[in-house]
Amino acid sequence: MLRTLLILAALACAWPAAAADYRVGERLPAAKGAKAGFQEISWDDLMPKGWDPMAAFKGIDLSKMNDSDPRAIEALEKARAEWDTAPVEPAMNGRKVRLPGFVVPLERQGDLVSEFLLVPYFGACVHVPPPPSNQVVHVVLKQPVKGMQSMETFWVNGTMSLQGGDSGMGIYAYRIVAERVEPYQFKDKKK
């Protein structure tokens, strides 16, 4: 099972993204400056200092194990359990933030999206196992957005809270009530 997941993740990395030209696991580069009233943050800001998402795999060489190896299964289950309860950064609560990411639409009425997950890298929650919960943000829009597609890149501007849950597409540790959502554009993106 683990080997299959790793192979699928590796294969997905080799497939070019549809319109966005990103690969699975690729993160968005930071922009210069924030929009008025919102502090631009990075995904690393959502992880408490000293927290290691790979701690469950320390001392284990997964490349030498079969999918059915009980040690591999145990390590994957341990990591998933730790990731689903990943610690949050308390300083984020109530902050007006600006965060870029890839979207996974959750609530749609026709062409209008009113809720989505924001994730740090292409393919998260769709092609590969979800990232740790402190790297998944549930976004509730004040005004629905028309035409938003899965894995498109957007800037989200809004108030963050430490309100977690399970969307069915992934477990999230943060929520943003979005005041503004705009397409992500970065002129220095390598093609």
C-alpha cells in the first residue's frame, strides 16, 4: 500500500498540470508585499516551530519495505494519525491574512463555489494523500466565486481561525472567512 502511494505520487509528479503548469508537490513562490489590511503569510507560518511532520518516519527506510510489510503499514498509520492532529500555531487565530495556494472546491452551486480547501502544493487532497491538517485551510467565501476549478491557484484574503474539521477531502486545522479571493499571478514563474 505504501509503495503504491509513493509510486502514484512519483508518477503524478511527472504529469504536467492542466492549465496551471504545476507539478504535484510544487509550492507557489511568495509575492512581493501584501494587500492593504492583510498580512501575507507562508504555509510554514502555520506550523509551530520545532514540529516535524516526518517524525513518524525517523529511523525507517521505507524504500526497503514492501507495501504489505507490517512496519511500513504501522509507520504510515502513525504518520496519518499525527498529521490528522497536527498542532496549530496559536498566533494565527483572529489574524487578517493573505495566503496563496491551490484550491479543492467543496461546495458548488452551478458554476459558483462557496467553500473550498486551500492547500500548499499541487495535487494535495486530489492525487496524493492529504498533507498534515495544519497545512490545509477550509475557506468559506463571503461571496461565491464563479468558475473556480480544482487545483487552480488563488490568493485568499480573510480572517483566520483555529477551527478544524473533516471535509471528506481532507482534515483541516484552520479556517479562513474570505473577504477577497483573487487569481494567483507571479511573473517570475519558470515555464
